[in-house]
Amino acid sequence: MDNARLLDIANEFGTPSYVLDAESFAERCALVDKAIGQDAKLCFCVKAGGFLLHCLPETVKALEVCSPGELELCKRAGIDPKMIVFSGLVKTEKSISDAVDFGVGILTVESLGQLKLINAEGLRRGQVLPVLLRLTAGDQFGMDESEVRFAAENRDRYPGVSMDGLHYFSGTQKNKPAKIEKELAYVTEFADGLSRDFGFETKRLEFGPGLFSDYFGTDADASEATVLEQCREAIHRAASRFELTIELGRFLAASCGTYLTKVLEVKDNHSGRYAIIDGGTHQINYDGQILGLRVPPVSVLSGGGETEQYTVCGSLCAISDRLFQHAQLPGVKEGDILAFHRAGAYGVTEGKALFLSRELPRVVLAKGGDSFLLRDFIPTDPFNA
């Protein structure tokens, strides 16, 4: 989306606001779908951007949902429940029951305790509920090898579930394809051991490669496409062994979003020139952080002039509320609109939204030549009262 269109949206809807570009999201999903081939399904992690459920392209065949609230988002968006992988570290009897009531396609198992809960739900309903056993990557998620092996060996003890395969995700922002190849090789070898030792067939593998999103590079699209291409062969090998689902969030969503904010004041203090905006670090972050030493992709949509050095600060009464510092920008003045690009993943929901009781930004969906308000400004002081 070009800067002229973004400026029009800022003028129409105000700031601070997030703009999600449906066409950009569809293009990124198509890029990944082409790379993973017809033998693997593309899964979008809803936690990376729930508002994108309103422009989900056909290339997305599955959705990972990690909380009861995200399940409600899917209901409101009219999502086919069979697309949903109901995941998440914490599952209760109620959340499992609600997910099954909705008709989710499959549930993940994070522990032997969860396996008992899901099995009990299946028995109560007289159903066999399909599940994936999540293998831990060495953190709080999933089960260690011995517990997964126990579940596979003793699967007859759990007649209320069908153990259809494995789930594996070790983290995000991986820019070394060799690590992703190693993980797929590890899971494949582990599955072979389950087959050899217990006759357990891993029909399905849901794998999160955690592909790198390049927030600060000079040619982000090219660097991301390179990492994707370098993983292609390992993904195809896995797809020849399992019904493979590739689970992605940030990599799909980041490039389709822009955060728009207005400069309210420009002033010179002893330490330099400051641009004060109507948004801040409670609403926008990159790679889980803001920012200090690294300058995100940002444009001045209006104004312009001689380039000068600025530190851009938000509206919070906190010294840490600096979006970047000592960066070169074309002359910034009061009323100018700043556009922070590649802001489509997490920023809409991951910021410190309630801090200092600032209102929530608007969320706008740009689709074709039209723009639609998905969420209006929302005061947060009632939540803190």
C-alpha cells in the first residue's frame, strides 16, 4: 500500500490507528502456499493477528487457536470450525467442552493431564476426539519424549481420543534454515521410534518453523523469501512422510500492517530534537520489543523537508516510551503523520494497552479500493476503575 493511500486513511479515520492490507496478506499467504506445495497445508496462528480473520484467503487451510477468547473471535468471524486446531498451554474442562461444542477439527495435548481431560470429554459425549500430541522443545510447552512415548504406548487406555499425530514448535524468528531442517529431522526420527517401538502411526504433523520476519533490513521481502526458499526441500521431505501442516503467524501477518500516528509536538531539549506522537510503545512493537537502538521502517506521510535527527517518543509518562532515537527523518512538524510499516503481527494486541489508561487505537481494513473500520477508539479507563 503506497503512502498516499495511507495518508488518505489517516485523514479519514484519524490516529493512532492500525491499517491492515487484505491484498498484502493474501499475497504473503500465496507466496508461502506456493513454496510448501500441494502436499502441505498452511495454518495461520490467530494470536499473530485476530483481525485478519476478516480477510482470510483461501490458501489458509487451518487456524491455530490458543485460547477461549480466540475461539470466540473465530465464531464471530464465521470461521469453519473444522479448520481449527485448538491449542494452548492451558485447557480446562470448560474450554475443551466449548471447543468440542463448536466443532473444532482437532485438539493438541500439552500434558498427560490434558490427555485425561480430553479423553473424559470424548467418553462423556460418546465420541472419539482427534488429538495431536505436542512434543516439547525444552520449554513449558508440550510433553517430554518419555510422556509422548507413554501416551503412544498406552493409547488403548484413552478410548475417548484418537491420537492422530504430533505437534512441534520451538520458537520464532529463525533465520537459519539449518535449524528448521534439524528440527524436522528430529521429529521424523522420533516418529519413526514411535512406529518401531509401539506400532504408533504419526499420520499428521503440525510443525511451526518460526520463520524469520525481517523488521529492520533494507530489503525485507527478499531476505524473508530467501529463508523460505532455503527451507523448501526439508518441508517437502516431511510432507512425503506425514500429512503436514505448516503453522505460521508473524511471517504471514507482519508485512500487511501499518501503524499510523500523528506528531503532536516537536521540541528541542538538551539531548536533541524530539517528536512527540499520539501513540506510543503501548501500541506498537517489533519482534516483541521497542526499540531504542534500532530504527523500524517508518515514513513521514505528510510534510517533509530537510533531513534532521529525531527521537520519536509516545504519549506515555514513561522515559522508556521511545519508539526510536537519534534517527534521520525528513523535516517533521506538528500535524505530520508517521507510518510504521511491517506492523501487522502482534502489535495490535500485544502492547501495554491499559498502561496510563490511554484509549485503544482504531483498526482499519483496506480491501481493494475501500477501507472499513473494524474497531473504533475504545477508552480503557473503565478497565482500570
